[in-house]
Amino acid sequence: MKIIQKCRSLFVLILSLSLLCSCGNTRIDDYATNKGYEQSSVTENTGKGIPKEEIKVGVLHISDPAEGGGYSYTHDIGIQGMQENLGLRDDQIVRKLNVDDGDSKAINQAIQECVDEGCNIIFTTSWGYMQPTADMAEKYPDIYFSHGTGYMSNGTNFNNYFGRIYQARYLSGIVAGMNTKTNKLGYVAAQDSSNSEVTGGIDAFAMGVYSVNPDATIYVKVTNSWYDPAAEKAATEELLAMDCDVMSQHCDTPYPQTLAQEKGVYGIGYNSDMSKETPASCLCSVIWNWSAYYTSAVQSVIEGTWDGSNYYGGMTEGLVDITELADFCVDGTQEKVDEATAQILSGSFNVFDGVIETNDGSTIGEEGKTLDDATITGGINWYYKNVVVLD
């Protein structure tokens, strides 16, 4: 691993105040398992908590993590990391797989099964699980519920968690912008501009591209589904047919990466390190270290320190990052990424800073200010000026 990346990991460890984060990446999936966590830091519970040997953790996945890549895989790697960090037995983890986030009956049934199997804390990982999770939290006030990517919470036994993935998206945009030859970059998006999570990621990526290559254009194809393999494949094929030579994504399957490699062009992976699937084309991947949150959340239940607060971490907390760059990236790519990384970690650059031009000619933001968290998570319904959304 390059020296600069080891230094970055050390810097992140020093800055992390609220969560324990990775201090070194020694194998592919250590990016997502929070290696370096010391089990000795788990303290005895305060009397309000639950003994570690009695804790039981439930998790709902939208697909099957055994598929080996994508959204559910990455969340489950985080669950595995939490289990290892805290020293939990296999029978202390309850997984519900392929739970359709558009089927309230299926969601309620999966959560109820977790409850019936004795889970003390239940993580529901997909956007569509939000309302059923809120309802079940009200029904079972003595069980802790934690919903990923949403905005609902009750301040007691139900919170939400997500992260500043736009920071890593910006870095990946720098990589893409420096390595495109056609100046056409493809982006398969799960949702349209009504969803700030997806749109904010596209914009951050596009801003990163523009910072190093103002002549490039990002072409976005929306599938209108968090998980639709057929639509994700079709969207990728359409973008590749347009001569896009770097493929990025906010979708569950690795189709944008695998089809890019088949065509002999580049990809920017998402969720996990997709160089596993596409070693010949993956420039880097935008990754989540979900174990950083899962470990902290379960530990708080064990210790009796859960306070119901929502969580929104970023690169400083070790929750998001990009993987090591491929050795076939053009010269100068690493230096540009390192420069932006240092600015993000120091707080001197926050991605959505100042006056931002959109693709309809309007502007967002104010000079000398940065968009606040509420706007970033719920109010980015516009696209950056170099983005074109396909019908």
C-alpha cells in the first residue's frame, strides 16, 4: 500500500472521536470490517445495558449478501466486522435476506421474526424499510431499532444512520475525470432528483470530475429502483453504447463495473471494493465501512449508553473512503486525490461550498458558506452543471 494511504489511515484514527475506525487495510474486505478495533475497549455495562453474551442483533437485507458484491454485501461485511470486533457468537446474529423494501407486509414480517427470535437491536438497511421500522419501534419500546439511509427517528429506541458518502464520491470524481479519454462518463442511478441521497452523490462526483476536467460530461440513467438487476444492466448498456469510458453507479448490482470491463473501459465501484470482480478496469471504489457504526451502536446497547441520537459520519470517522487506486491510473491521479483528501479531513473543504452552478442555469448556495447537513441529506434536488440526465 502506498505510504500516503497509510498516513491517511493514521490521520483518520487520530481524528476519530466518536467511533473506532480502521488503521490499516491488509486485505480487500478489511476496508469494510473496521480492522484495528480493540475488543478490550468494550466495557462492562452500566446496569442499564445488556450483557454481551445475551445481546442478539437482527438485520434486514434487501438482497442476499452471498452474491458477493453491492449494497447488501457491504452492510453484511459491516455486521461481520461488528461481530468480530465485539466477540459475538454466530447465534447472536439474525439475518433476514431478500426483504423487498417495497413490500410493507414482508418488512413487518421480517422485523417481527427478529423480535420473536429475541433480538435486542434491529438494523433495517434499506430506504423503504423506514416507515415499518418506525411503526415497530412504537410497538416494541424496549427494543432498539436503527434504520439506514432514512430520516425518521423518535429520539429514544429508534434512530437513523447514514454518512457523508459525497466526500468519497468527490474523490472518485477526480479519479474519473483524470482517466477518461472520451470525456463521457456514465452513472447508473437508483432514483431521480427527488432523492437527495442519490442526487447528492451524483453532484459530488460531477464536481470532482469538473475540478480536474471541466470538459467532461456525466450522463445519468435512472432505474427508479434500489435493486433491479435487469434495469441496471440495461442502463449500463445504454451508457456504454454512448461511448462512456468510465462507469460509476449508485445501484446494487455490479453490472456497471462488469459490463465496463467486458467493453474494455474503466469503472468506479460502489459499496465494496469492486476490483474483486473487475480487476482490469476498476480505477477505485467508493466504499462504506459500516462496521464503524454497527460496532458503536451495538456496544452502546451492551453498555447501556444508547441515547437514541442519529448518526451521520464521514471520512473523519472512518465510515466512508475510496480504495487504493489502480496502478493503471494516469500519472498525477494520486496526487490530486491526496490533495483533496487532506482538505476534506482538515475541514477546509466541504464539497458543497460556495455558489454552485446547476445544469439548468440556476445557482445554489452562498459565497463563503457551505450547505448544511439538512440540505445535503434532504434538499439536493438539482444536478451540477456538467450533468445530463437521459430519458
